[in-house]
Amino acid sequence: MSSEVRKLVERYLPDFPIIHCGKIYRDTSEFMNISYGDVIALNGLHYMVFRDEAERRFGMEDPKYWVKRCQVLETGERCILKLVFYESFPMKIGPFVIRCHRSAEKEGRILDLVKDDLRFMQGVPMKDEKGNLVRVLKLIRGKRLDVAVGAIPVDHRTYFHEFFPEILEKFIGSCEAIAFLHSHGEKHGDIRRDHLWVESGTGEYRWIDFDYAFDFFENPFGLDLFGLGNILLFLVGKGHHTSQKMRELRFGEDVFNALPPEDFSLMFHYRLVNLRKLYSYIPEELNRVLMHFSVGANVFYETVDELLEGLYPCLDLVSRP
């Protein structure tokens, strides 16, 4: 136990169990060693670590040991600290292989770029004593967009006519936010439905997690576009329609027999894109936007502006029962 941490806790967090007081870290390079009860010192403030963050995907929790849930001892503010973690891996989309990697510097640039723009998470990049770029992030009170949509307790027809028009309008705003990044030469890098949050109280959509970068020479912003297409597909369908999901929804064999490979996602071949074959009330114009992300697509969107050009007219169409 560090006597320095103990003194800080006794002063600022007297209810914290002293037995769990750990060390003070001014160098965050070995983030795996930093855990509950430790304190990270940055720019004159002290951040008490409570736990590692985790992402829940595919029914499993994926710990993020480089992301710490903290409290600033001097102010009592809760926040998230993202420490430097180097990772790279290839991703395959159709015939393309894309190299993806994490970049603390890139996320720091974007945080500076989107300061006070509440379409995005907010935070401040700062360096520890060893020069590691730590991102101090404000918490977003709310829930993931996919969780919010999945919790709407109605059938698809009711959802599509009564809830989806507002969801589409807000999603278009989120696409415009990504277009703003691209206009400044930046990419989100990891656009997924769990990286778009619905803020409690305001209901606004906000993007999180900007530390992924990618090299896609055929289209510098292509991976962001496919990410937007995947989210749109989820929102239109009120979930992704795999063979298993369609059977759970009691679609018959006649429907399955009418779905060639071209009707499925280029990125995830088991997800149906041609949703109009299941729900005839989906406007052709909206379905046409979705089909740009299918195996059968002859033309792909090259910019978010092109995607938006296809989506804007759909706002009037989906509001008609």
C-alpha cells in the first residue's frame, strides 16, 4: 500500500476501504498492472481506478484492460481513462483486405476536433510522465443504440411505421457527423452499432471510440461507410436477419428459397440485406440504399455524402403508414 495513495484517499474519498489502496502510477505503459485501488497521476490530478471497462458482444464480455473507469479524487468527477494499447489486425471485406490498428494519437486529434460537438463523446488527450497519450473521457449516460432499438416491444410493422422514422432522422444526423470527420481528413475507424449511444434525457445519438485507424487504399473512408451500412441494416430490420432469426420469426421455406447469395451482406454473408423480400412495406428507395452493401451490389458508395443523398428522400417515405 502506498502511503501517498492512503493520504489522498483519506482526504478526498474517506469512505473508500483503506485496505484496497494501491500504488500511484505516473507511467501508464504497463496498464495490465493498474487495477482497483490504484491511482493514475496526470497533470496535477489523481484518478482512482475502480475497474476495467468491458464490451459486451455476441453475448460475451470482452475486457478492455487498457480502459479504466475512474474518479478524480480532487473533484469527485467520474470519467474513463483510455491508456495506450498497440494492436493491429487484418479485416476482409469481399475481395479487399484492410489493415486495422489502434492509434492513441488519432483519437486525440479527433477529441480536439470535436470539442463541444455533442454528436461525439467528449474528452481531453494528455500525456503521462513517460509521454504516453492518455485520453480522459467524459461519461455518456445512456445506452447503446442497438440495445435501445432491441428493447422496443412491438412487431416489425409497428416499429417501422411508428418508431423508425424518428430513428432514421437521428441516424442521418449521425451520418452527417461522420461526414464532418471525413471532411477534415479523419476516420472514425470502428463504426459499429455498439459505438453509437443514445444519451439519457436528450435522446441524442453520440459516437464513441475513435482509436481505430485503417489503411484501405481502394477507398480511404470505405470501412466507415460499411460500418454505417451495417448499422442502417440493423435499424431498418429491428435487428439482423440471419437464417436462424428468420426461422424464429416463422418465415417459411418459400421465403428462404427466394433469397440468393446476392441478397446478403458483402461484409457478413449470413445477414440478409434485401429486407423488402421480408417486409414489403419497406420503400424501394430505402431498400435500394441497403442493397449497396450487398454481395450483389455493382456500385458501392464512395462517400458518406452519397449515402446521405440516398437516405434524405427516405425520410418522407417511411413516415407514411
